[in-house]
Amino acid sequence: MGPLSNIRILDLTRVWAGPLSLRMLADFGAEVIKISDPRVPIEREAGLTNKLNRNKLGLALRLDEPEGRQLLLDLTNVSDVVIENFRPRVMRHFDLTYEDLKAVKPDIIMCSMPGFGTEGEYAEYPAFGPSVETMTGITSLMGYPGGPPMVSSIAYPDPVAAMNGSSALMTALLHRRRTGQGQFIDLALSEGPVCQIGEHIVAHSRTGSQPSRIGNTHPDHAPYGVYPCSGDDQWIAICVTSDDQWAILQKLIGNSDGADAHYADSASRVTHRAELDELVGQWTVQHDSRELTRTLQEHGIAAGAAVKNWQMLDDPHMNQRGFMMNIEEPDLGVKRYPGQAIRLSSTPATQQKPSPRLGEHTRQLLHDLLSMSDAEIDRHANQGIIGFMTD
């Protein structure tokens, strides 16, 4: 059942950060009940829903109706955690704030994950990873010298917030075990990424200067960047951080120009970075990115092929580690998904159940958790308060 099988979580989250946070806990056995509006179809063919909601149970429930709100409160009474990532006004509109939930279950743990926190002048702004990224300052650090700021293109704040969310919930559960007290966690999507650039914020507070954008380079090392390889749009990242590594790379390149005094030490290589990058690029473009990655790593040089997302499915290292997993989706067949990156030797993640379809477990959950009769359940369904899975 997994090490968290005694924990029940009501999942009201959407998009990426919230669902991923709860999927991490579901992988370790937590009973996560995904609550969805019965009127809104789930886009299962796109894959994102399936990837982020495996190992969860599906309950279709309207929160904007008094009967639906009461059912949510009844479920809260038999749960450990309620988590949502709406704008703050949404839960207030539903009368489902932490105070409302605490009145039903005093030791409940509630986590809200809005874009900019539950209070303040930005609180009600809608937010997604890319827009939040710019507000954190991360984009000001990304880009090429002399060029404009750039976004990461992967909505970087979302997975960071997901990790912070799962960690915060585990901490809150431990705190409750020790003290008997629940708590409210205000976890803004924008908070996590700020912690990733703390040294730049401290430097700015001391000097008042804005860090310059340096692309893929490093201020103290060269060659250090992303270089072209053979084939269409194929690239490799190479990071040389010592004179010994440079000597090895120089031999692999087989170019006598590499012995030039311009490249004798790290400071010289940084000074002549442009011509050195051209030299390395002329060599890498003759090689396959993955084969060259293996060669460089075998010689003790940090390197990695810059692969496209679909190429990660057959990445040798990930597959050797057993990171990818095949899950049979009842309506879609066998699909390949990223696995659980957190590896614990004594309490491993063991769950590999497909994501729920809309309302798949509605009847089961209301019957088992709230002792509702089939007649009561059917009455709520006829009123549109709840929904069932349809073939």
C-alpha cells in the first residue's frame, strides 16, 4: 500500500504544480481524491492529466452548490489534508476557507497554492508558470549577452512549487502527529523560484547592480556551453572546469591549436572564450550528440546531450535507473510516463495505477467514506451535484 497509505488528501488543484505535488504523495501510497467539476470533461488524450494524476481516485463534485459544499465538508471531516490552487477569492466564494474547514475538523491541514499568495496587492492575479517566472526575477538572468530576458519555456516555477508543496505537507503532517494541531499553508507559486536565485538577490542588495546575462557560459570556466552536433538541431552541453579536463578534451579534439597559450589556464580560456567555443563547435558538429556524451563522460568530462522531450523516453540512463514506467490506461492503452524521481530504499514508491476518469470513483467514495446509500447518491446525481464515469 505504500508508506503514506494512512493519509487521505482532497485534491482540488488544477494544471501542473498542485497535481504534481499530490502525485508525488500518491506514488508513495497516499489516498488522494481528485475532485473535479462533473460538467467539465477531462482531456485525457493530451497526456498531461494522465501523467499528473496517476494513483489518484476520481470524484466528480460541484462545489458551487450548497449540497456539493456540504459533501466536501463531510469528506473533510474524514480526511487529513485539503489542497487547492485557485485564486484566493474562489474558496471564499465557496465558503470553503481554512476557517470553514477547521470548524468541521479542527486538526485539518489546508494548503493553498495561488500564484502570489492569499494576501497582498497581487493576490487575485491569475498565474501560470511562465508569467510567474518573470515576476520572480529568474527571466532577468536568462538570455544571451546583450539580448533580452528569456523564459525557461518549461514553466519552471510549477515543479519547484510542487516539490515545496509536498515537502510542506509532509512537515505539517509530522507536526500534527507530534502536537495534534493542524495548520494552514500559504504557498505562493512565485515563492519557490525566488529561493533558487538567492545569491543574486543578496548580491544585488549589496552592490545595487543587475547581474548580466551570460547565456550558457560560466564566469569562471571555459569551454562551458552548448555546442552543435551532427544532424538536424542536435546539441551537446560540455562543461570543462579544470586544466586536467581541458587537456583531455584537447587530445580528443586532436587540434594542435588547442595547445596555444591562450588556453593554458581557466582565466586565459575565459578571456578567449569566443574562439575556443568556435574550436570546440567545429569538432562537436562532426559527432552524434549521444555518442559524444558517452565518450566525454567516460573521460571524466561533464557532458550531456540536449535531447527533445520525446527522446527522453528511450534515454539509456533513465531506463537503466527504471525511471520511465508503462501504465495501461483503460481507455487509451499502454502509455509511457515519467516515474518517481524520489528514491527511498526502505519506503519506495510502489503505486502504478492509471489516472482516474471523470467521476470514476464517485459512488464508491461516497458510499465507503460517508456511508451514503445508493438512493442518496442517485438523488445527488440526478440534481447534477455529482457525476459518474460514462463509457
